[in-house]
Amino acid sequence: MAPSAHSPDVAGQATKHPALAMLRGALIAAVVVGVNAIAISAIAVGTPGLLGALLGLLMVIVFSGAGLFAMHLSRKADPTMQLAVAMASYTGRIAIFGGLLALALSSDSLERHVNLTVLGIVALVVIMGWMAGEIWSWSRLRVPIYDLDNEVNR
């Protein structure tokens, strides 16, 4: 039985939604790294470390995932519009993150319940895991250097 033209087993078939494939790979890597960081933080620092690690993992997933999801939503736009969406998404995420960071650093309640050092360290470690997963996923995508047919852009 020969594989159909739309089967993922057909050699050379382009990945239709590369941003979602990258999101899936990055999310898996971030969760694996994050769960380990949460366990280590909970053992080393206790409940404030656990809460800091959870918050760090959640922040990375939400902010990094939003960027890839925005790219997925703009996949049918021309390249100039995709660049504008990527830049606007990045600028917006940085502005929101900065605002949340300012609120967090001025909150006495958060500081009493969450270890902010653990939050920062776990966020950095999870970002590295996220990027590794994103790069790993990208390296396995089938993205043609030119359009073989109209199916690729749908």
C-alpha cells in the first residue's frame, strides 16, 4: 500500500504549521526542565521555592508561547506583515513583562510567599530549555526553500 500524497511519511512533504511544531517542541522541553527545577527548588528552599519555580515556569510558557502563537496566526500574511507581527508581539510581551516585574518587586505579599531568586533562576533555566526545544523542533521541520505547490502556504 503506497502512502498518500498528504501522509507525513512522504519524503519532502513540507510542514504546514511550523510555528505550532516549534511551540510543541519548546513546550515539551520547557515542561521537562521546569518540572525538574520545581522539584529541586521545593527540596532546597521549601514552599517559597516551589511557588517561585512554578511562577517562573508559568511566566516563560505564557510569554514565549504567545510569541510563537502570534507567528502561527500570521502565517498566511506576507513576510513584511509577519515581521511586523513578530516585532509587535515581542515589544508587547516585553512591556507587559516589565510591568509585571515592577509590580512583583514592589509587592511585599509576593515577597513573603515566593522566593524571587528562585523565580529568576528557574525562569532563566526554563528559557534555555524552551530555546533548545524550539531549535531542536526547527531543525526537524521540512521547510522548502521555494514553494513546490500551493499546498505549503495553506
